[in-house]
Amino acid sequence: MFDPASFVWRAVEELRRACGSSGRVLAAVSGGVDSITAAVLVERALGEAVAAVYVDTGFMRSSEGERVREQLRGLLEVELVDRSGRFYESLLGLSEAEEKRRVFREVFYGVMSELIRERGADHLVQGTIRADVVETVGGVKTQHNVLSEELQRRYGVKVIEPLRDLYKHEVREVARYLGIPEAIVSRQPFPGPGLLVRTVGKLTLEKLDLVRKATEVVEEALAGIGASQYFAAVWEHESGSRSEVCLGSGRCVRYRKLGVMATGVRGGKRVYAPVALLEEDPGLGAEELSELAERAGVSRFIALLDEHGEGRYFVSVRAVRTSDFMTADVVRPPEGLLLRTASRLLELGGVRAVGFDITPKPPATIEYE
């Protein structure tokens, strides 16, 4: 059984041996439980040698930085640094999921390298956990915070990752032991690249702004359904002609391939394939959906909730439950709640249709990119 007290004691001793008593350490805080737990743990080990910084990449939720700083007041002082313009300059116009993740990582570590030099630090603390490493090494998707020794040399960064061997539920146990506020401990995870990976396909500021608005609607509406993660993703709505795919059992499902690609996982490896739209939820289990996705050559299935003739964007609502983020089951909210949420999303400017993602992990990843 995992013991957070023993883990903290061992980690503090190892950090003191590794970093010594001289020099400064920069802790990258994103607002999620992983990065905050890593920063607080290192601060316990090294004290005033640790400086925590929150970099606004432009892909955060509304007022995220100020919220994080206020929640950590009295526990960890956090400096806010805005580098959104630099991220936009490099990422606007890009479409392919892995390219967006790789460029985000390039810009992120360029910024962090500069901040390390400016503050006279010699190490960077980040909240990498085991699931990040497994997905990157396995080729499913590039997690921006997973750096090989070669990349550490390239970026000129010496990385401290005290949580690298832990899964999410273990990180939460450590966070509670360290006295981190429950609002942070139990808050749903947020990806390192933020809303970038939920602005599916070509990145534009208009679409990103819509993702930010849709995120507020979905997080408010689905807060009580018991999901580990629930969010919105947005892409341009282009649907093709109807097709049909049949399972080995003989049951057939009709669908339309949308004009957007998303990341999935099959056999532990990355799949980058179209998204399929179903006019109704066929009520299939995880194994049947996985077989269906493979036969149809798609990454995931979205059940249509509502549509009208105006607007150019599709909003997909996703809700999953998971303990380790290596696999995930879909949490299906009550139909009335889903339809009310869809109606609110259709009121946002530019939305033409809303759907609910019915695909577990695997064959889909939790995030779309």
C-alpha cells in the first residue's frame, strides 16, 4: 500500500542530496495537482531556494493564473509571467496534433530556459507523473514535460521530477499529506498544453476563444456527475456522407466521418484518424466500440445531441472516469442535463452542432490531441 508520509520523507532526503545547499530552483506551476504538489514538495526540501512561476501560455482557462495564486496564498508564493504572445506566434495556423505538441514543448522550454537564467537558477522542477512517461515513450502522444537526457542538454535544463514514478491517485495522497487545499487536490486534471489540445485541428484565435467559453459552460454544467475529467473540444463542422460498419456479431452502425482528425490508441500505440459522428448513441460497450473504431478506421465516435443551421463549429462534450489515466470509462450524464448543456453551448457565437463523445480509452485517448 502506498504511504504518502514515507514517500515525502524519502523524496525530501533525495532532493537535498541531489540539489545541495547552494543555488536556486525554479518550479513550473500550471495550476494542476501534479505541478503544485511537485513544487510544494521541493519547497519543503529546499526552502527559500525554490521560486515558483506560473507561465501564461495563452491556452489557460479564464483567470487561471490569479485563481492559482490565490488558492496557494500562505502555502507557496507564485509569480505570474505572461508569454502568450510568444506561444501564439509559433502555434497559430498549425493543425496536426503531434506537431502542435512538439512546437508547444519547444516554446515552453525556451521560455523556461530564459527564466532559469534570469533568476540564477540551476534546476527546473516539474510535475511529470508516470502516465506522462508511459504515453510519451509508448508513442501515443508527446507529453510536453517528458524530456530525454538529449532534450535536457538541448534546452539547457536540469530537470527535477519528484513525482515521476507516481500515478495520479498517489499524487493526490501526497498533496493531501502536504496540506495542499482540497480545491486543488480534487480538481479535475488539465493538460500541460491546456486548451491547445482541445482546439482540434487548425489553431485560430477565434476557435480558441470559443473553446474557452465552452469550457466554462461544460465545467459548470457537469460538475456534479462524478467524472474524473469533463470538458469541451471544438473543431470546424464538416461531415461527409453516411457510411455503415458492422461488428463481428453482425450488428451494424451508421455514421459520418467528420473533417477532423483526433488521436486514439490501439494496441498501446498511437492512432491518428478521423472522428465519426453518430446520429444516435448505439449503446455499445467498450470492446464493441473498439472493434467498431478499428473497422471504420476512425479514432472515436461522437453522438449528436443538437444542431442548427447557423455557425461553423462543432462542440464535443467529453466526460470520463479513471484512476490511473491509462484507461478511462465514459461517464454518461442524464439525458436532460446533456440536452440542456447542448442548448447553452448552441447559444455561444459560431456553434452549429453539439455532440457527446461516447468513446472510452482505448480506443480513444482522453484528450483529442
